[in-house]
Amino acid sequence: MRHLGKYFLLFLFLISICFIAGYPEQDDFSYIFLGFTAAFGAFVFLISKQKTWNISFVSLVALGLIARLCLVPLFPNLSDDIYRFFWDGMLMHHGINPYAFLPGEVLSHVDSAQMQLAYNEMNSPDYYTIYPPVAQFIFYLGSFAKTLTGFSIVLKLLFVGLELLCLYSLVRLSQLLNFARENVFYYFLNPLVIIEGVGNLHFEVVMLSCFAACLYFLARSKLSSFVFAYVLSIASKLVPLIFGPILFLKYLSGKKGIISIVKGFIVSLIIFAPVYLGLQYSNFGESLDLYFRKFEFNASLYFLFRKLGFLITGYNTIQTLGPILGLSALLGIVWISFKPREEGLKPILYACIAIVTIYLLTATTVHPWYLMTLILLSVFRPYKYILVWSYLILLSYHTYSHPEFQENMLFVSIEYLVVFLLIAYELILQRKHPEQTTLSHLEN
């Protein structure tokens, strides 16, 4: 009976992942949520029963790898970001700097049917690209496939390789930092990570693979390698910038630290050259500014303050509220970074969890894949609120089922009410039992 249950869960996990990535469209919320619920339930049972059912570490690694490989031939069905990826890659293929022009400004020079299709399906034709240079380089590599389907397959294969690199770094960190090796499955088997990563080609996969490598080098006191990997993670997606203060203040002091910082600065200048050559960085900054002043999706504190703003002023105050919340997050990050703590990398990583949590809770936009950074950090300290949030955030897909993309505030309220209650509970629990792992029942 035990073996039957194990094989059923393995099959349910794989078939549910493939179903979500292959069948429903972005607006098919019922199918997405039911499929994800099945996959997530199988995931939780597998990691909770791993020792009881004698499921080997290698078996679960193979499961995560097979799930990702199954998604390689499937074109992303829950995200239209791939069309901008393809567009930017093809521009570079034709010798055009993607940071220099709006898509409409070069459309007349495009004679490719695939690029025309990408432009028609693009969700951001009126904005300059915001994807950093490492992401652009990967777009360029994929552009050699010439077709959207081939481009998708190339990127997905690259993502699978990077996910294995990330897994390797996390396993080595488990040895160096003395935490349970099985913790890596909180990230590697989480359905949200698989679906939004390899499935929908969100570049958190690239960024987190580089970030995990930089943490590994940091744990081994290889400062130059750490700085290089850290720069690569930022050049994949800018999120790791929020970890700069706490990592650099702690580990890059003294002569060796200064030399490493100089090396990192030089590497950054080289990697980010396409952005600032010809003053195109102003376009890049303009698009980033829109993130704080225009975009809003699945937010927590922002939606609460926005409602208060409507009651007081009668209009949406995002133009001021977005930057204010961004500044509040920055102050919170700096405070956590300078706060005294115990020696060692572990307390730093615990603080990084708090930093990402603050960043997400003050953001005006929180797409499901934004949670992947927090999920990776949960490997070092598995909090319940992170695990539960990685399930509940799929409620945000309900927005796409509405003809006018109107958010269901009941779903948003349920998501964040549960998250805030769990955070409060775990803070209280942590004060009483500082050394207790909050998901210890899943590790036994």
C-alpha cells in the first residue's frame, strides 16, 4: 500500500505539472487552480513522507528533472513574456540594440513573419525593454532558432541546465552550512518554481542559479568568485540588488574586500555596457520607473493604502504611493542590513528572507514568479508562510479570466490574510523557540 501511494503521488505530480503547462490558457483559472492544487498536494505529501516511505534523494531529484524536461517541448501557455524575449533577441540578431528603441520604432524595418507575430502578441510594445544584459544574451542565443517554437525550446533547455546548477549549489551549501540536504526540495520540487520557471520562462531561474552560486562561493570565502556570480545574478534580473548592503557590509571589508568590489565594479561596467552606451540607460530607467508609478497587481499593503487614498482624495494615488512604499522598503532593508547579528552566513540568509518578504509586501506588483526568490531562501529556513504563500498566490491568475483583467479582491484578501497571520504566528513561535525549524514536521 505504501508503494502504491508513493507511485500514485509521483504520477499525480508529473501529470498535473504537464497538464498546467500544456492545456489551460492564461484565462482558464479553474483548470489552472485545480491542476496546481493537485501538483502542490502531491509535492507536500512527497516531501513529508520522504523518510517514512524511504523515497531516495536521487529519486526526488530525478522527479524534478523529469518534470522540467517534460515541459521543454511545450510552448509557454500562461505568460506572454516570451514574445518580448524573442523580439529583443531577434533585434540583437540583426545588430540592433534593444535598449535603444521602442518596438514600434523599428517595426517598419522588420521583415520577419515571426517577429511580426511577436510584436502583435507583445504585452509591452509601448515600453523600452527592462531585461538586463545576461537575459538579453540568452535571448540572443535563442534567436538562432529563428522561430518562436525553436526559441522556446532553446531557452527551456538552458533553464533546465541552470536549474541543475542551482540544485548543485544548494546541495553543497547544505554541507557547508549544516542544514538538511532534503531542504533543497522546498525549491526544486515546488510546482510554482517548475511551472513559472521552465514552464513559463521567467528569468528568476537564471538569476537564482547565479545567486545560489554566489552564496556557495561566499560560504567558501572565495570573494572574487562571489562578486562575479553576484554581478551575473543582477545582470539576469535586478532583484539581488536588495541583498547588496547585507552581503557586502559583512563580507567585503578590508583589503581583499575592496579589491573584490573593484573587480565587481569593472565586471559590471563591461556587462552593462549595452545599457549605458549611447545614453540608452535613460530609456531603461524610464521603464523601471513605470514599475513603481503605473503597474499594480496582486499587492498587499499597497492595495490597502490605495483604498485609503481613494477615500481621502477620490483618485488612485499610485504616483506618490508607489515611490513611498519603495522608499519604505529601502529603509527596512537598510535597517535589517545594519542590525547586529550572530557570526556566520546562516544569520545573513535568515535576514535575507526578511528582506525579500518586506520587498514583496510593499511592492505594487507581485506576480507569482516573484515569489521564487523567497522559495529558494526557504531552503535555509523553511517557514510555513512561504510554503503556503507559494500555493495561495496562484489565486492571482483569476485576474486573467476577467474580460477587463479586474482583480478579485476577495481572493487577494484571502491570500494576504493567511500570509500575514502565518508570519505573525511564526514570529511568536520563533521568539519562544529560536532554534526550532518551523517546518520540522515535514523533515521527520
